[in-house]
Amino acid sequence: MIDFMQKLGHRTLSKLAAFGRSGQILFQSVVAKPAPVMMFPLLIKQIYFVGVLSLIIIVVSGLFIGMVLGLQGYTILADYGSEEAVGQMVALSLVRELAPVVTALLFAGRAGSALTAEIGLMKATEQLASLEMIGVDPLRRIIAPRLYAGFICMPLLTMIFAVVGVWGAALVAVDWLGIYSGSYWVNMQQSVDFMSDVVNGLIKAVVFGFVVTWIAVYQGYDCVPTSEGISQATTRTVVYSSLAVLGLDFILTALMFGDL
Amino acid sequence: MRMRTMEISVGFFMLIGFLALVVLALNVSGLNLASKGAGYKIYANFENIGGLTARAKVSMSGVQIGEVTRIRLDPQMLMAEVEMEIYPDIDFLSADSSAMILTSGLLGQQYIGIIPGGDVEVLAPGEFIYNTQSALVLEDLVGKFLMNQVSE
Amino acid sequence: MEAVSPATGSASSMLEDVIVEIKDLTFSRGNRPIFKGVDIKIPRGKVTAIMGPSGTGKTTLLKLIGGQLRPDSGDIVVEGSSVPSLGRKDLFVIREKMGMLFQSGALFTDMNVFDNIAFPIRVHTQLPEEMIRDIVLMKLQAVGLRGAYDLMPSELSGGMARRVALARAISLDPNIVMYDEPFTGQDPIAMGVLVNLIRRLNQALGHTSIIVSHDIQETLSIADYIYLIADGKVIAHGTPDQLKTIESEQVRQFVEGLPDGPVPFHYQAPDFLEQLMHKGVSR
């Protein structure tokens, strides 16, 4: 029993310490120091790796999720004779929930794990230590551009996901199943509100992007610099960021759409 | 050269991202910057608004002419007071128009339908529609039906 | 064995100008003490080697000098300033005067050889690009790899990578160059090249070299002064010739590479026969 309490205490303390360290990393790389001009090319490069290279998986997933939503929505709504509402259903579920959440999960798997592995490998091959010895702060040089790139890319990817999804659903519902395209779009436009739906979805995307990149960067920077340590850190990035995204999604949804 | 293609693709990516936002704003949410807030307000009192909510549409002959902006309870009359914003180009509603709360489809959203009257004068901004018909409440209907059955 | 055994004549050579001084250093990782009161003086402009069996924290010592780790107690003075008490900003300033060659080379994998060497210059100076080019080519020439300037680190052999890393370490003409295990994992030719380079660069550029290594022969051949560390303490120090004459068993074992001695062949374990009789390993 005492042993158990000790273990519990130890784990709690080490988790708290890890959280503190991650906050410190975030603070030192982003908040405390303004981005110098020199960072711009680095940022471009990271946006390329984090954003542009994630584009394909986002577009393909968005397309298929939209098509599935269109198909499912049609078959369910057709039972009530209101298949015209499929546009509304697809757009609301995409803009409010699916686009930010699925994009964040894919982003964690595609970009987050790559970030962790890259930074972890840099640590293992002493590149981070070497930067420090050259007199360059690795938090500013390596971590900060990656964090900023994550914040910038996630909302953009989410928007792209939503648009492709809506378009994919239209493809199925309008072109294939033959819903009148006017009622598809008008129904959608009448039920989706820019401020309360699109902007809230965007806010979710920003929050998720922030959390996922933060976790990925921290796990890489704090990993045990061995091949086993890096693989564990990569796994932790995906698991933790997925859980964080899903948990935060509930909280944000409750704040935005539920009258709590 | 490698840097250049990278920069171009990043620029392209940012552009698609912002375009996507624009599409979401204009095409999906039907955001119409011109009509927002430019309309005029009219009011109507209802005994029962049922499930009407803010942002419900206001239509005439099935064509949307505005939306519900606010719902409150009038403390003197103890009736629901609905504030509607009518698009500015709809400036020909006759003063004796009537408003009724309707339901789109069997289970759909509730909205306000305006039925034009015959008066030559038009509704000015801030005026009330006096001729109103409340929402159909299923329980009331069932209640009335049962009462009829009993009395027969 | 606790007695530090400087044998003879250490005092005479220690009166020189000292560039790095480590005073009564203690440091531990978790519950495991790594240094228990270490005193080291490193003379300016010389090649000083810090040797010891693996696992004695030699690399840790370099990280302590570079300020990447902080000691539990004791002081490390580099060119008159105490490294552990420096703030983050001052640390980066003092590190500009240090170059470090990491065990793995630690070249930046996303840059080619030229940019790797140019990196410290670009970060710390505002020199025009042609001048940087000249400096980089000079450094590459010094390590004999001018022809490899546009290769990526992944295309280099281990020995070449280490020479590029050496060129990068000296690109800002530091006062102190630290070598972390420069000879491990090198074939005899690359090893010979490195030994030669370290010696030559030290003479030509006049910087102080600190070598951490356990390769006895190579280190003895280039070091001016040697510290031997074991069990968290300095067990001996002196010039290579002095070291060969020290009679301490521990020193003899290390210098001559005997398999068993004060550093036992067997890791701490219960009696072998007894454990066999009990079958299985008690946990």
C-alpha cells in the first residue's frame, strides 16, 4: 500500500515536472523571444514539411469523409423524405467537428510524429548539443520555427479539409444521387452561420494545432536519445496528441455550442 | 533552386488555405456582407412561439426576406416579442400584413411566414405586425381533439 | 588508492597560464555520483588529455565545461569567468570561444559540408558571403577536404565526417577546442590523420586542446599533459612520460590495458557458486 502510494506520488511528480519542462520550452522558444528576421527562411521550410507535405493526406481524407457523409446522410434522410437537408448535415458536421478533429488527428500522425522523430534524432546525434556549443539556442533555431509552422498550418489544413469534404459530399449527393443542387447549397447556406460555425471551427483548429505541435516538439526535445527512446517518444506524441485533441474537442464544443 | 520550389509550394499552400476559408465563408455559410445589418427591423407579438429561435428565417411566399434577430418576453403583455430584420430591398410590406409561425416539413425548423395584406401603407421600420398566428403546438392540438371527442 | 599520485615534477609544469580550472567538482546523475571532488587545471595553448575507463563521465566533464550541465557543487572557471553561475545569454557568449568536436560528429544533416562549416560564422558575424567562402575553404583545406565541400553529411565516411566536424569546430578560431572521443570507431588511417590534425592544428592556431579519450596510444602520442579519472576522482596526472612511470596498480591497469585489476573484470555480483545452487536469479 505504501509502495503503491509512493509509486503514485512519484509518477504524479514526474508528470508534473514534464509538464513544467514543456511549458518552459514553449515559453523560451516562443513567448520570451520575438522571432528574428533570420527565422523566416526556416519557417518557410517548416511550413513546407509540416503543411505542404500533409496536404495530400488531408485532401484525400477530406474527399472520402465528405463522400461517405453524403452517402450516409442521403440514405438516412431519405427515410424522412428530407434528403435535401443532406447539404446542411454535411456542412455542419464537417465545419464544426469533423474537419478540425480529423485534420488534427491526421496532422498528429503525419506531421507530429515526424517532428518528434526529427528532433529526437537531432538530439541523439548530438546536433542539438552541438548547436548549443556553437552558441545558438536550439529552442529558437530548431523548436520555434516548427511550433510556428504548426500554428499556421493546422487552420489552413482544416479549412481545406472542410471545403474538399463539402465538395465530395456534393459530388455524391448531387451528381450521383440526384439531389437538386440548388437545394443542397441553399439548405447549407441557410443553416451554416459564418461566425458561430466557421469561425468556431477555425478556433478549434488553431487550438488543436497549438496542442499537437507543442506535444510533438516537447516529446522530441525531451526524449531519451536512443533508438528505443525516439520510437517511444513518437508513439507518445501520437497517443497524447490524439487524446488531447479529442478531450479538448469536447470542452470546446461545450463552450461554443452547448449552453453551459 | 530547391529553396525556390519550396517557397513556391508554400506560397501555393497558403493561397489554397485562404481560398478555402473564403469558400467556406461565401459558399458554405452563405455569408453575405452586404445584407448583414443593413436591413430594417419590424416586430410582432405572438402568444406562443413554439420552437422558434433567433436566426430563423422570415419568408414571404416561401422566399426568404429576412431573419429573426431577437426574441424576448414582453413584460406588460406577457407575450413573446419577436424582432425581425427584413432585407432593405423588401420595402413594400403592407401595414396590415400578418405573420405566422410555420414549420418546414413535418419535423423541420420553425420560421416566420409573412402574408401580405391589402393596405396601401407600408410597414415602417420599428413598427409592429398586429395580426399574428402562433405556432402549432402538438399537445394543444391533441388536447382540443380529445375535448371535442368528449363533448360529442 | 585515494591518494592522488602525481609522482614527480608536476608542480613545475603547473605554474603556467591556466585557461580552464575545475575546482572540487561534484556531479551526480540521479542517485549515481559521477564526480566526487575533481580538481583539474588545463594550461593554455597545450594539448591536455582527460582519460579514464568508459563510464567515468568524461563526456559529462566536457558538457560541464561547456555549461550544458550544471555541477552539484564546485566551480568551473573558463578564462576567468565561472561557467555555472553564468546566465543563458552569457553562456552563449562564452561558448563562441569554445569549439567542440562531438563523438558522432554532430553535423547538421540538412546542410551540406560547406554550410555546416559556414554556419557558426554566419550566426556570429556579419561577414560578407565571399569572405565566409574564403574562410570555409581555408578550414576545409586545413582538414584536407576542400574537394568535398558540396557533399551532404550522409555521403561522408566516418573519418571524413569527423574531419568536417573538426573544421566546423575551428571555424570561428576558438580559444579552446574540446574533442570528445575523437579516435573511437576510426580505422587506423583515419585515426592517424586525426592524431596528426589535432597536433598540427594545435600548433598552427595556438588554441588550447582538451581531449577526452580512452585510446591510450594515440592520446599519449599527442598530449602534453594527462589527467586520469576513475571512480569520480582524478587518480593520476602528469606528462605522458611521468604517467608511464607511476607505480599505482590502477594506473598501470589502465595504461597497459590489463583485463583484471582494481577495475574488476566482473561486475558486482553474488558468489557464482552460490547463485548457481539457488537456481534462477533472485530479483
